[in-house]
Amino acid sequence: MPSHPQLLLIGQRLRALREARGMSQEVFALEAGIARSYYGGIERGQRNLAALNLFRIASTLGVEMGELFPP
């Protein structure tokens, strides 16, 4: 599936936040309650995120949802 430019930017931002916390995709996805393969697709910009998943990701990262989006 081709990556949409805006989804790719969000995925890059999520990857940077996750890596800054020293978490692997596998550990992060487990803590967020999201399948690792699905989360990998999010970081690659291949998945269009549902709002509920955005809340889960923000909560697991310990950030406000607005911080997930690139400037």
C-alpha cells in the first residue's frame, strides 16, 4: 500500500517519540494494545489511524494528542 505524505509525516513523528523513550515497536505496541504489525504500518505511513488508536498511542507515550502531529 502506498504511503500518503501526511500519514508518513505522522509515522515519522511517532517513531521519533517512541525511539526517544527507548521502546521497540514490539514493546510499544504491546503496551498500547495495538498489533505490532499494524503499528509498524502506522510508522511507515501505510495505515490511516482511527481516533481511538491515536488516543492509545498518546497515552502510552505519555503525551498530549497534539504532540503526535508534526508542525
